[in-house]
Amino acid sequence: MASLVEKVTRAALGAIAAYSPEKAGELAFWLFCRTRSVKPQSDKEARAIAAARARMGESETVRLLIPGSVVATHVFRPAPEAASGEQVLLVHGYRSRSDHLVALADALVARGHTVVCLDLPGHGASTGRVLHLGKAVEAIDAAWRQHGRFHTYVGHSFGGLSVMAAAAGAVLHVRQRRPDRIVTIAAPADLSGVFTWAGQLLGLGPRAQAAFEHQVLRVAGRPLSEFRVDRLLHGLRLPMLAVHAEDDKEVAFSNAEAIAALGPHVRLMRATGSGHRRIVSAPAVTRAVAAFASGEDGGGQIVDLPLSGSARSATLPGDETGKPRRLA
């Protein structure tokens, strides 16, 4: 059942659309991109952030400036004698933060990698109240310019789509930043699915929905239809690993299958039982991602990850903690 806020928002957008569908689409996009408070939204999330606080305190925080935001990066370094000389960028999803990626960062550091965790605009220790794919790619570009080249990108959920867009040079005003490898975890494969869901939530009619979707062209220089993996990564045959749970209730497993369909250079790992958020801290997942970043591709294009009982039952608040949704 829709909340009072949702009902009022839909009514207001409907009234504006009756006068100007274009204005309704612009307002819908503004609402869609508006980030929430960075304060924990539940006791569970507060406990998760508190549990990561000590480890986050051991990282070096470097702040970077992009239009409209100061974004924070958190650098985790291996012991000098164990350093591989390679850097990995970790990017969280919507309504998440770097604190939720500590287990993944530690697995990579244990392999000798320097890990840079990026807080997207309006999330974690970053400022700003606006986040869309263009802003995410700007933040990735800023991290690359500050910290140097990244050997591997790892992105969870919206962060997965963001690192693919950065690697492809999909946002026209931002320089292409191409790593050697990409890992996506529970990532959407088609941005249009997100816009369809959002438009339905906001009660947009066909003309207002078209105006809403047109905003992507304004902020990224490409139409929404271009932001799907078969178009984004066409001809970009980097080694890729797509990790996803078949029981993900927020981003359907079919998204990972679409990424795997790009070709034999993509491996698909099923981490069923880990859901959409727990997946980033499941030990089997963190080990697999660290191995892939270290050049250990393993065998077979489709692999099932064995998850322990503790991994299946673990909780990790973070990305997209609003109402569950299914992105087909």
C-alpha cells in the first residue's frame, strides 16, 4: 500500500503533468536523483556501520571535488612486502556506503591489492544531495585522476552499472577510464528497467514518463536506450565477473545472465542464498572476487558458489533499503 507521501507526490505530479508533461518529467527526475540523509535509517544499519567503524578508521580518507559534491575515498593498503602494485576500486550501490564493503576490501588487501572505496555523492562521507549515473561516473573519474589507474573495478548494484559506464566512456562529458577487469555484484544490466519502476512508483503517464527518461540525455549525453550492457560494452572485451544471487528480490538474476551473454570473456557466479545486500560480505563471494582481481579466472563460464550457513543468514543493511522491488 502506498504511503501518504507517495500518494501526495503522485497527485502533485499528476496535476503538473496535466498542464505540462515536460515539467512533470523534470520534477520526477529531480525527486528520483535526490539522495536521502546519510544517517542510519534503522538500528540494524547503525549496528552495521558501528561494526565497521574501527576498520574504516584505519583507512586513509582522501576527499575529491566534483561539481556539486565533495566525494570521499577510503584507501586500504597492504603491507609493503605483500603489495602487488595493483589498485582496485570498490563502488557501493544506492543507499549504501563504503562501510558495507569492508569485508570485500579486506579480502582484496589480503591478496596484496591497494583498495580504494568510493562514497558516491550524497552517501557515506561524501557531500551532495544528487546522485545519478552521470554523477557516479564523474566521481569514478575523480578517483582515477587522484589515485592513479585502477587494475580492477568492483561495483555492487547501482555501483556495478556505474563502473561499467565508466569503463565504456558512456557519459560523454567524462573521459573513458578503462581498467583491466570488471566485477559486478547484483548489478542491473539495463537502466531503463530502473526508470520504468520509478515511473510506475511516481504514477507517471506516458508523456511524463517520456520526459522523465529524456533527462538521461541531458545529464549523460546519450539516451536512456543506450544504457544497457549489450550497447555499453559492445566491443569492450575485458575479463568480467558477474556475481548474483538467484534469490535477489531487488535486482533480478536475469540481469546477471544478460551481462554473461556478452560473451565468453564474462564469467557468471551464482551466489544463491545471499540476497541482494548480504552478497557483498559473504565469505565465498569476497574470496571469489579477490581471486578474480588477482588473475585467477578459474574454470567454466557459469559457477555456483558454495555459501555457508552463516553467509546465508548474515545481515548487512545498505544498498536500496527501501521497499523491495524486482528489476526484470
